[in-house]
Amino acid sequence: MSKQHYMRTYEKDRVIFEEGTYSNTMYIVESGRIGIFKEYGTPNQVKLAEVDGGMFGEMGLVSDAPRSATAVALETSELELVPRTELSEYFEAFPYMKEQIIDTLSKRIRQSDRDYMKVCGCIKEFIKLDEANEKKSPELIAQMKKYASMA
Amino acid sequence: MAGNKTFEKGEVICKEGAYELWMYEVIKGSVAVYRDYGLTTQEKIADVDKGYIGEMGLINSMPRIATVVANETTEVSVIGEDDFVEYFKNPEKTTDMFLCLVERLNKINSDYMDACATVRDYLKAEEANAPKSGSLVEAMKKFAAAFRN
């Protein structure tokens, strides 16, 4: 199997997958830049992230839930499309991709874990002050409001 | 480091908080994953009868986030840093490992979103000067307890 088998080119503004739709394909960015959006194309559109390396859409490999966001090419981009059913073949054909992909994933896990620990730390501080009936700092309140707004 | 190890029922395979730079694949048998094992707050998080455990120790050098105990006579493969490349030469194993990491990421992200939603409900109750439900307070305590330095 050649890389060509997995490769697709997306012109600028082309939608790669849409929020709410189902797919179990992961995308590896060979070149270009992809935007990940919530409520894409509506007045409430929010850009969650830009991806210019590594992969995205990997949740589709393990979850039967619909896509939680829309992916759009921000410039002409070359992507490798790896469906769940071809994952093993892909790793077999391109063993050198293993490290890169697992490394990217590990970094993301580390970052997500740090973010999660931060919110848990804030909650801990917050309820401690609540129980002691003490005043909370404006910084802590602002931080908690920021978390609330992400829900 | 590489090689198989057998644990008898009730034996602790790894301990929450320990720094160990290796992971395990459960080959035969089954294990239980606990938070606060042996404490009054002990909570069973999962049973695992195949797949990987402790991968965060190897991949992210993180301390063990849970204690793992054999449910029955259990055989595991121990995979250290030096074995990683060799072990994952097998594309099927790479796929399993990769999917295990994606699931881990998925879990952390969904816990994060749950924490944010709990904060939102809590602040709302506080602003309205309304009493907080027991389950809301419990949820806040659960996230506070999950905090690690």
C-alpha cells in the first residue's frame, strides 16, 4: 500500500467533516493547515484549534458518537485518511509513523491531563473556602467562571 | 524488563502514586483498578481482562493514578521503555495501544467537560442563593479529590 492510497488534497475552505455527522476515520496532516470549529458557518461559530501537523479526528476511531466539531481546510492541505478498519495495515506499511503518532497523542494526553488537574485544583480550593465560609479571591472566581463558560 | 509475570488473586500489581516507567498488557485473567485502594474512600474504577494498563507511566512518566489488583490468577506482559519499540513492531499491538491512548484522551476530555458543567451548576446555585443539591456537592468533592499536584 502506498501513501497515495491514503492521501487526499483539500482546497481552502473545503469541509473535511461536519459536526454531528458520523465517521470513523482519522486524518494525518501531511501539509497545510486545518481549522476545527464549533457551529461552523453560523453566527455562533467558534474556532477551537488549528492543526498543522500530527493528526485530528482520532476520536472517530474509538467512539461511536458523532463528530463534536467541524474540520475545514484553512489553506490547500494534504491529508492522509486512515479509517479504523485500515489502521493496522497503515501501521504495518508505515512503521515510522508509529512513533510520531503515539508521540503526538501522548503530548495531547499530557496537556489535557494538566488542564483537567487545573480545574480540579480550582474546585478543591473553591469548596475549601466555601466550607470555611471564607472569602474567595476575584482571580479564583474569574477562573471558575471561565470553566463554567466552557461547559 | 520485558517478560511475563503472574500475579495471584488479591496481589497488587501496581500502586497508586508510584513512579514506575513501565506498563502492562493483561494476557490472561483479569484485574481490578482502584482509587484509594485500602482506604475508606476506596473506589473501583474498572475491571480489565484484556488490554493495557499503566500506559501513562511509560509514555508520559506520570505516577500511577490508580492501584491495580489481580481478580484471579493473572498473567501480564511487562513492557518497559527499552522493549517499547520491539513490542510494538507488531502492527496489531500498535493499533490496540494507539486506540487505548485515544480512549484515555477521550476520557480525560470528557471528565474535563463534566468538571466544567459541575462548576457551572454550582456557580448558578450560588448566584441564585439556592441550596445546592447533594449530588452537586458530591460531584464537586469528586473532582476536588481527583486533584494531583
